[in-house]
Amino acid sequence: MARTAQAVILAAGRGTRMKSARAKVLHQALGVPMLEHVLRSAQSAGLDPVTVVVGHQADAVQAAFAGRGLVFVRQEPQRGTGHALQVAREAFEAQADRTLLVINGDVPLLRPQTLEALLETHVSSGAAATILTVDLDDPGAYGRVLREPDGQVRAIVEARDASEAERQVREINVGIYVFEVPLLLPVLADLRPQNAQGEFYLTDLVGLLRAQGHTVRAVKTPDPMEALGVNSLGELAEASRLLRERRVADLMAAGVVVEDPATTHVGLDVTVEADAVLRPFTLLEGRTHVSAGAMVGPFARLTDMRIGAGAQVLDHCLLRESVVEAGAVIGPFAHIRPESHVAARAKVGNFVELKKTRLGEGAKAPHLSYLGDATIGAAANIGAGTITCNYDGHTKSPTQIGAGAFVGSDVTLVAPVTIGEGAYVGAGSVITDDVPAGALALGRGRQVVKPGWAEERARAREKERAGKR
């Protein structure tokens, strides 16, 4: 379809029922803007070029999708869907030999396969226009599709303008149209507002094409959810739920174990290999990749992460923009901040935070530590309560800990500092100087023991109280 069809996406509306200052198409569903879902479906269906009509918060919408090879046109003021297509005329008329598909920008559940089927039916039927429809048990305020006895579309009538008999029709207009550009252009120029709002409606093009003797067809999608246009935050939440269910179902069909689909969130650009296990309340975002045999969750959030084969991310962990290699164990209650790297079979335990730190193969930081701007060698042991003091208020400085080093509990490492391979640092030490390989470093005050001190103190206090009586 890439050389035969183009698209215009209507994304100019404010979305007043959203009750939000943000442009409607920028509200997110499954971690990306609604318009992103529509763009991906259009581009997956091979539509090229893609023109986006923007209006409300046009600069913000264009900035969000810059660098994507899209053509943007502005609709100011916004006077309806028909007016939006008139504004885009110059863009799509330049490719008049390509069939035009017009899509609303607020239908995030629309599948590329549906667009492909719509285009194929349109081309094979030789129609001037083809619309996408769906049957609803309760059509409500949607425009009704009126057909001729032979199945051709006679008209689309808005619910408020429909007769009682017409309101009984269950087939509604989804708001997605296919046009042959040479036949569209004359009727588009003749389009006039036929309502109190003074707006130009795309639906009126059907009647204009029919009046000129052209054929208008309809393709009915079997999935009513694809027609779910988002006009409120409640509808956005429902669309997000359906997208999440669809995404998780696809993963399970591909061999991923999802223990509780209802509480598992997997973003569009996340990849999960077969035999990975996603436990309840797992959120995978951005371009996260989870390898085969890995287990994530419960209550874990991963953003732009790479998780190696057989690795485990345990309860209540937050991991961002980092790498966890095969067989490593993270958590519970661990925080991996950006630019960290946990090597194979390493361990990051409970209440441990890494920031821009590399933990070597088989190294361990099991408890209650902060490790920032550090490089830690293979098989090193980091005791409970260890802190790297990497920031002096002006600059960040590195800490180097060699392979096989042993850092005792409650140690403060004041960067820049190096602990050599196989070195030991005694518990409770404050280390400000480098420790050579194989050495023992102690940086604490000498312990003093005073026998009988507690008894003497008790007698003194008793004597003092007696003197006050």
C-alpha cells in the first residue's frame, strides 16, 4: 500500500470533555500519546505520506512528533472535520494518484489490519468513497449509517438530526474514510456548513458524492472497541485498559508467563522473550527488554531496561535505563538508577541503590547501601550500610573497588578513592585514602572499655537524688 495510499490524520481538536489543558491527542494510553497509536497503525498499513492536521496546542503536538517524516498543516480556527480536510487539501492533492485515507486522531485501538482490509475493499469495489462502520447495541450519540437496499451507503445522519426510525439503526460511523482524490476534490470545494455551529462535517461528503452519482461503500469492523473514540478521561482509561489487555494477550500467546494479566502493564516498545515470567503488578515501560527465563515482580517497575536470561527482579523494585545481566538478582526493595550495569550473577539486595555504577560479575551488595559513580570488580563483597560519598556539593567523583575486595558493614568511602583487588576494609571505617591490593584498612577510632562504669554512674545518680531530698 505504501505507493498507492496516503493518510490525513485529524488531530486539531481541543477535546473539551477531557477537562484538561493538554491537547487531547497528547494524552497517553499505554505509555504513549493517543496520536502515536494512530500513527503506528497508519504507517504499519503502508500509508505514505501521512499528513497531520493540528490546531489546538499545535506547537506542542508538532514538537512531540518531530523528526518522523510527517507533514503538518494547521487548522485555525477549527470549524469541523470537513474544514480540517479542506485545510489539508494542498498536502494530499499533491499526491492525487494515491488513495486518501482520513482517520481521527483519537482512536488508539484502531488496528493496522483493519485499515488494510478497508483499503482492499475500497480498491476492489471501485467506489468513490468507503467508510468504516461498526454495530453497537447502544449507538447513543454516534452518527447512523443509512444504506440502500443493495448495501451502498446513502447517507450518514447525525443522531440529533435523525428521525425516530433512523435512530433505531445500530450501524454507526467510526469516522474513518477512504476517498479517491480526483472525485473528492470537487465535492470538498462544495462542502458547506449545514448546522447551527457553522461547522463543516466530513459526513456530508457522502451525500454530495451520492448526488453526483458516485458509489459509496462501507466496511463493518467486527470489533466495536476499534471504534472507541476517546473524548473524556473516563474513555481514555477504558481505552488504556483494552490496549493493556490486548498487549498482554499477545505476549501470552507468544509464550510469556503473565501471572495476573489484569495488573500487568507492558508498553508498546517493550520486548519480552518466551518463558520469561511477569508477576502481578509489574510495569514494563519504554524500550525494556526481558530475556527468556527472567522473572520480574511482583510490584516492580522497569523503564528502558535490559534484563538478561534467568535474572530475577524481586518485589518492590524500581529500575531505569540500565542493564542487568544473566542470572543476576535484584531486590527486594532495590533502586537501580540510570547508567548502572549489574553483571552476570551479581546481587543487589534489599534497600540498595545504584547510581551510574557497575557491579562486577558475582559481586554482592546485599543490604542497605548507596553506591554511586562506582566501579566494583568481580566477586567483591559490599557490606550492609556501605556508602560511597561521591558528591561534594560541586562535583561527582568515582570510587573504584577491585575484584575480590571485601568491604565491611557501615563503611563510608569518600571519593575519589580506590580499594585494591582482594583488599579488606574493616566495619565502621571512614576511608579517605586509597587501599592497596591485599591490604587491610581500618578508619575508625580505637575502642575504649571502662569496666564498672555503668555501676559507678548508677551510684552517683542515686547519691545525687538522695541529696535533693
